Amino acid sequence: MSAFTIADGYTASKQIGARPGLHPACLAEFRPALARKRAEYAEKAKLGAEKVSAWEDQLVEAHLVSLDGDPLPKGDAARLVPALREQILSLILGYEPADERADGKN
């Protein structure tokens, strides 16, 4: 795989630190989204909170491989702690980097 492209099936991971009072530390394994998902996100933002939230739920369900080694049950994306959900979305959309050590396995 080129260091400049996202290969089909590529996964990355990030150890997300605990946020006391919000959520414990966890390991998120995910498939990074392509650039067009960022463009879709920008378009959805114009449609209101309900449509944005539904789109985010679908994105998380499609791209989050596991959280602490377990798959996220269908429908639980909407129930994630908001601070954790935002960080997962940032990882999937490429606004926040994955752990470099873990990327070596791909």
C-alpha cells in the first residue's frame, strides 16, 4: 500500500485515553473513510441536526471495526458517549491521526 492512499480493507487503530467522568480508555479499530465522506459531511451539516446525527451513526457503524476488541452492536452508534463518538468520527474522517505503531500491521 502506498503511504499516500487508503487501500480497500485497510484498518487503523487508536488508543483513546480515558476521560474521567465521561468514558474509560479504549482501543478503537476502524477503517478510514475516503475524502468524499468529508464532502458528504459538509453537505449533511446544512440539513439539520437530525439528518447529521443519522448520517454519523451510519458512518460509525460502517467504519468502526471494534471498540476494545468487540464489534459495536447495530444501533449503538447513536448511544455512544458524545465525547467518544466525536473522537471516533474524527478518526474515521481523518481529522485525527491513528496510532502509527498499529498501522505497521497493514
